[in-house]
Amino acid sequence: MTSTIWWTIAGATVVTALIKGFGPVVMGGRELSPRINGVIMLMAPALLAALVVTSILAEGDRLHVGADFVGVVVGGALMIWARAGVLTAVLVAAGVTAAIRFFG
């Protein structure tokens, strides 16, 4: 690997450590308000949802609806409406995606 990659990894490590240390240093042991704490608790699921949507709907620089999109929709529908477990939803979604790719 080139040294540019290692410098990038080192820089990302330092920036991550600074960001993670910023909150405790600034807050000094004080508690956050419940409203701010609620926003912080919802940031990770929102980021995950954005990454999933971007991953399944983007193909290069354009929108694309394909087998993976249909699989995610089927898995989500199973979990929301049919109250299926996560493992069941993932297995069915993978099966639907594989079937669409095989037959389509």
C-alpha cells in the first residue's frame, strides 16, 4: 500500500479520537437535556437508514430500483406488518433478492 493510504488512515483515526473526546471535555460531567439526548439517540438509526437507502437505490450517479431494493422492501414489510423476526426477514429478503436475480 502507498503511504497516502496510511496517512489517510492515521488522519481519520486522529480526527475520530478528537471528535469522541470533544463532548466529555466540553460538557465537563454535566448531563444533557432529555431533548438533546433524544436527538443524539436517533442519529445512528437515521445514518444507518440513509446508508441503506443510498446503497439500494443508487447505481453510479442515478437512481436504480433492482432486486436488492425489492428484497429490502419485502424484509421490512415482514418485520413491520407480519411481525416476523429479524432472522426470518433477512432470510426471506435474501431469498427474494436471489430469486429475482436468478429469474430476472
